[in-house]
Amino acid sequence: MLVVDLLWLPATAIYGIVLFFSFCVGINLLYMVFLAWTRPSRVLKPCPPAEFPLVTVQLPIFNELYVTRRLIQAACELVWPRDRLQIQVLDDSTDETQFLAASLVRRYAAQGIDIRHIHRSDRVGFKAGALEAGLRCSDGEFIAIFDADFVPPADFLHKTIPYFNREGVGFVQARWGHLNQSYSLLTEIQSVTIDVHFFVDQPARNHGGYFMNFNGTAGVWRRAAIEDAGGWQHDTLAEDLDLSYRAQLRGWEAVYLPDVVTPAELPVTIASYRCQQRRWAAGSFACALKLLPSLLIARVSPGVKLQGAFHLLGYGTHFCLLAMFLLQPLMIYYSQRFHTVHPATGGGSPVWSLIAAIPALAPTIYLAFAQWRAGRNLPQRMPYIVAASVMGAGMMLTTVSAMLGVLYRKKSVFERTPKYGIARASDSWDGKRYTLGVDAILGAELLLACYAMGTIAYALALRNWASFVFCSYFLCGMLFVIGVSFVQLSVPIAPRAVASATTGQRDS
């Protein structure tokens, strides 16, 4: 035990640091809720343009066999003068999606729509490279972007373009809706986590005067803002976050429109969701490393810098949670061995109790407020809110491994999130292409689940109820992710019969 005793100071110091960071993040989540609740929307009255500006609609796709038709049809149904609208299908596909897209483009072009099929064979820069290539051969003053899993409403441009009559506006972001929210437990949980971004984060940051991010799709850019900020760059996997921060550092303004909703398809498999979270975590963390130095020396207020740091380092909380989880056995041991007070002991001073309680309670309040703001029945949504928090713990290893890859300069590959054209309860992804197998990290998650069981047994033996609850929370999250991963190897999670027959969307 001598070696373990010698580790007391460094282990306790690390635990204290990560707990304090988690406490600060929890306080900031509550601050975001406060802003979203009390800060009214800025009065930005849209002024219809005297003349319809030329708008380029970019549709980046890569091997999207099941959603390409839906996307192109929706883009061609956008209400805007035909002579002031051009559509680009930015196609990097390597399968027959490229032939489907080309065929659809020819059909709509024959109807008088200005639509082009731009196919690249090298995928340099991934999505950012495709957007950059499309921009070079476009004429639009404004650039609207829709990913393959989105279905823009016909009046989208009429609801967004008027806000650009304010010359300083660089981009306008609409809210994401959900085509298949009620499809399964997994999609319900995802809707909770996405809603919190669009009902809390985006309005709080935008109305509070802080930097907000362009979400990569369902938005419109002023071409001049893209060019002034340095254009699309592909040195991170979050080209949208990167460009939006660079533009705002240059003085361009962002506008968020919560009442303009563009529905999208949520991933229906845990493997697809892992891909999405891994890409978002790696991209966000790479942007933090790239942009934080510029942000900290920028001529903006300290509040903008602080909120920008919290925003860019958002996935860093997963590092903290993993460290706290791994250190739990040592903290339990030290509290018994040296009779010291730790948050892991389940008792102690009011200060420790407060520091431990805020990171535990703030995420639930944060998620619940978003569901309430969305007009949902909060008591009915509580199981999904709790499940979203628990699954977040289960995805911890996925996001941490992605950020470690960035730290170790591992070459990042853009992992596409497979889409299957799921919009109704009767739709199925089983037997379709792009299905992903078992994630390589699943073995590590199984080991971590065993570690959690051992820690839980240790906590029970010493009647340490706080550590028991803490580790049980992580165990439930990991068992959920592991269980769904194995179940979906052979059969899909059965969709719920209560799903909407059309869009499954209840938040517009």
C-alpha cells in the first residue's frame, strides 16, 4: 500500500482540478439556461430586399443513396425566382449515388432550374473541400448549405435572406428539427441532446452577445464573410465551427432564428451515432487548439473570450468525467485511510457538497429546460432527459479517444454518418448499405464496465453511497451503449408504433 499512499497528493490534486473544472462548466450551463430564460430575443426585423439577390444553394453529399433524391427535390422546391437561384450538388460519391445525383440534376435542369452536378474524385478536404470547390464556380451573393439528411422547407430563403439587409450580418442559422424523433429510444434521446443546443445554447449565446457557431447546415452565409474570414479550411473536422469563429473574430455578426425549422434525419444506429460524436468531438477540440490563441488576444470583451473558451472546450468535460471515474477507488481508499474529506465520501463540508452537486444537477436542469422551452410535456419527457444524461456518460470513451487522436496529431478522417431515409415508423435500415459493424472501442468499454462494477462493489463494502451512485450512473450509460451495439449487430431496435406517419416532428 506504500505506493498507493505515495500517490495521495498527485491523485487528490488531479481529482480536485477536474472537479473544479466540472463545477465551472456546471455553473456555466446554469448561466446559459438563465440567459435563454431571461434575455429576450434581439429585435431584428427582417427587411425584404428591394431586389432578390442571387443565392447559391450547396448540397454536399458523399455516398448518400437513400436520401439524395429527397434532398435534391426539396432544394428544387425552394420558393425563389428561378433566375436568382442556382443549386450545386457537390458530389464526392464513390458508389452509384453519383449516377443517381447526375440523373436527378439532368431531370430538374430540363425543367428550367439552374442546377449543376459537381463531382470530385479525390475528396481533398472532405466536406470543406467540396464547399470550397463549389464556391469557386458559384455566382451567388449568399450561400445556403444543406447536408444530405436535411429537408429544407420551401420558404426557407424567404425567411432567412431578409436578415442580410443588415450589412454586418455574416451568417444566419436556422434551428434543426427531427424527421424521425419518435422512431426509437435512441432517436428520442438524440432529440433531447440536439434540442438543448438549439433551445438553450444558440439563443443564449446569440442574444447574450457571445460568439455562436454555424452548425454546418440549415443556414445561409454572406459570400463576402466567407472570403473575408479566409474561406473554408480543412485542417479540422469542424469546418463550420472554424469558419464561424474566424468570421466573428473579423467582426461579422451571426443571427439565430429559432422559429425557422429545418427537419433532419437522426442516426438510427448506435454505430452511426458514434461516428457523428467522434467527428464532432475531434473537430471541436481541434478548433479549440487552433482558435483559442486568436480568441484570447482578440479585441473583444473578457466575457466573450470566456464564453468562447467554454464553447470550444465543451467536450473537455468528458476528459474530466473519465478522470474522476478512474480515480474513484483511490478517493474512496484515501478517505478511509487518512480520514480526509472528499466529494467521493458522500459527506463532508457544505463547500465540497456544493462543488460536487453542481456538476451532477446542472446537466439535468439544462436538458429539462430545453424540453420545456420546446413546448414539450416535461413529465413525459423526463425519462428521455435522464436517458440522454446517462447515454452521455456511456459515450465518454468515444469522445475522449477522438480528442486524444487530435492531441497526438493522428491524421483525421471524415467519418460520414450513414443515413437510411428513415422518416416513418415503418421504415427500416436493416439490410441497407452503409451499415457499420462493431466499433473497435467496444472492447475498451467492456473493460471499463468491469472496472465500474469493481468500484461499485468497493463502494458498497465501505458504504460509500456517493461513489456508489456516481459509478452506477456511468455503468448504466456504458451498459446501454454496449447493449445497443450488440443488439443492432443483427436486428434493429423496434420502432415505436406511436411514431408520426410523416415526419415524427413535434417541435415546429
